[in-house]
Amino acid sequence: MKACFLKLLSLLLSLAALCAVAPSVLADDGAALDFDVHPADPSVTVAALPVAATAPDQRDVSSTSSPHAAALSFDPPPRTVASASPPAPSSVLASPQTVAQGDSDDLFTGGSDSLVARTVGHAEGTRTADGHKTRAYYGHTDPGNGVWNLGSFSYQHAASSPEDADAKQLARLKRQRDALRQRAAAARLLWSREEELNAIDLANQSPLAALDTPGYVEWLKQAHDRGLTGEDAILWARTQSYWNPQQQRWEAPGLGNTEGSISHDQNRRLTAIARALDTYEQQSQARLKDAAPPVKVASQPPPEPEPSMADRIIFQNLSPSQANDVAVAP
């Protein structure tokens, strides 16, 4: 009996000791588990595609648009171009390329007679291909919004004359051109003079289409990466500049709001620019040719004088020895 009591007491003591140790053991085990949701590591970022925000057909640079979703890849417009696979991506970027074409202001030299005024004006219908001013230059009603336009650029922001309108819009376009060149340099895009003139013309037609993000520069870079060149690249970039990726729709109510109508208008404008640019370059070459000094001929010894008629008559009937005697006679 005594032995049973001792065993029972020992068992109770063991249970008491176990109860005292268990909480600390459970606490230690629980500390090793973490069920809390921790914030993401701020050093880890997700590379986002460029966001796009294109604008309706408007010339007011103060207009705003909401940010759009990541830019998508779309097929080129109806113009048929040779298919080409985009170049393979490279982990090493090339050195930045400059986009300047000679003098930074050569496109604007001459004011209303500058290359910008003539090419954009021809696209607007206010200038002929050879630079002459049309009736629309002196004033016309904008077909899109009914506002009175003046000058080469169809300026509609309170100008006193067509010449005043040209001066104001040239200053504005020069600032926008500088911004476009900075973005082209950042994108490492080396563009042609024709591509740059189309960027300026698009800024004149719709500043947001040209200068928003992505705008004409980014779309042109994508066109080059797709293997498009020349007018095909320009047309694709100009058309895509009116696409809203977030809303999945075109935003150019003044141009019909369809890809076909937008592409048709942009093709008309880039063709006019190419025509005016070609005429401008031909006229410049002709002026240089007319201004070139005459070609100088290297100096040579004077030619032998032709014998006079009397000498021919005197010497024609004499023998060689007689002629020599006469020639040397005092």
C-alpha cells in the first residue's frame, strides 16, 4: 500500500513538472512561425511598359488627358510594307546618338520663308509646294472647330495678321521641336530631316498626339524596331499617336476616329511635306549653283600670234631658206 502511494505521488510530481515546462516549449515553437503579411521589398520593382495618352485632334497644348495603361503592340496601318523581324534585344545599349541636323535652327531660318513654314504650310494648304502663299494663308475657317485661322500654320489664337500668326507659331513650334529632340536623344533615336519635319507638323496639328507619352518619338522608335523605314515608318508613327491604349480606341474626332480615316489624313500630310521638302532642296541647289564663282583656268603661256595676211602672201612663194633669210633680215 505504501509502495502504491509512493508511485502515485511520483507520477503527480512528474505531471506537475511537465505542466511547468510545456508553456515555455510551446512559446519557443510558436516564435519560429510567422503568419504576418509583410510589405513587399521596396527595392524590388516591376518594369512597366511606357504609358500612352494621345489626344483628340486639337491644337491647344494646355489640354490634358488622363493617364493610360501600358502601351500595346498594334499592326501597321493599311499601307503595305515589307515585313521584317524586329532586331534581337541586346543587354548592352549603344551610345547615345545626336539628332541635330547641322545648325540647330536651320529648319526655322527665314521665318515665314523657312523650311518649317513651307512644309507645314503646304500640309495645311496655306502654302504651295514651291512656297507661295495660297488664299487660305490670309484667313480661313477651320473645318474642324469653325475658328478663324491665319498664316502658314492655320494659327487660331488671336493674331493681328498672318505675319504675326506665323511669328507666334514659329516660336511655339521651336520650343516643341526642342522638346522632341530631347526625347529623341533619350530614346537614342537618330531620325532623318523628313521624320523631324513630320514631328513638327504633328505638333502643329495636335500637340498632345506629338508630345504626350508615348508620343510620335516613341512610336517612331517602335516603327524602326519593327523594320519600317522612310514614309512607312512616319505614317505608322503618326497614325499610332492618336491611339488610346487604355480605352482601346482612336482619339481623333476631327479626323473621323477610325484607323482608316486617320491614316488617310496623315498620309496626305506626310506626302505634302515630302513634296515641299523636295522642291525646297531643288531651289536651294539652284541658288547655290547660280551663286558659285566662275571656274578659274590655270595660267598658260600666251599663244603664238597668228601670221598676218601680208606675211602669208610674202612667204608663201619663197623656199624655206629664202623665207628664213627674209625673216631675219634687219
